[in-house]
Amino acid sequence: MEVREGGLDYPQVVALLQLHLDSMRAHSPPDSVHALDTSRLQQPDIRFWAAWDGAQLLGCAALREVDAAHGEIKSMRTHPEHLRRGTGAALLRHILQVARERGYTRLSLETGTGPAFEAAHGLYRQFGFTDCAPLAGYPAADPFSRFMTRVI
């Protein structure tokens, strides 16, 4: 597995991100979907990576700078054909390393609630993430959002 920066112009990546958005919309009301489209993932405050096995896309993830000491995981998704094979863990390790290199002291995320998100919650807990208050301007009383954070 190789984690490479960029790839937002690759058709496989665009399709996976669309799948991600569609899934978020299927499990949360519109006002509770905070996933980013490809244009937002190209903004200067965000770095994006895709995990590949040769020409086969395994997954993707992004890191948004909240402030000089705080990063936020965005758009983390494993391709459905590669679930439970370590792609998410590899991407999370990569993001943690980049966050350390940037000097962040905290890494956080917003994810959904309910059964569709349990596997993601488990992965984040394995990496030391715990529940926290809403971050970076997210709505405070949204029952469809779960916030998690960890000190780096």
C-alpha cells in the first residue's frame, strides 16, 4: 500500500468521494452532512491523500488545519471492496504523522452517529480518540454528529 498526496483529479478518487457524500446523505439529514466535495478538498487549508495498491484505489483521507496547533480529519473513506483490510488504519497513521510534523498538539474529527458509523468509531477509539465537544464552528446540538479528539 502506498499513500500518495493528491489525486483529486483521478476518476477513481472522484467516484469514491461521491460515494462518501452519498453515504453521508443517506444516513444523516442534509444540515448534518459535513463531508467535503472535491472543490472544497482543494482549498489551501486542506491536504488530501489517497491510498493505492498499484492502480487500485484503497481509500482516501484529508487533514484540515483548524489552527496552528489543531488539525481535523476530513473525508476519510475506505473503498467498499477493501473494508477491514487495514486501509483506514494506514491512512490514520499517515495523518497522525503529518500532524506531528506540522507541530499540531491535537487532532479531531466530526463523524456521524448510528450503526452505519460504528466501524469508524471503533477505529478512532483504537487510535486513542475520545468523545469531545463540537469543534471549529460545527453546530453544538446536532444529534447526527459525533466529535472525537486526541492529544498528539
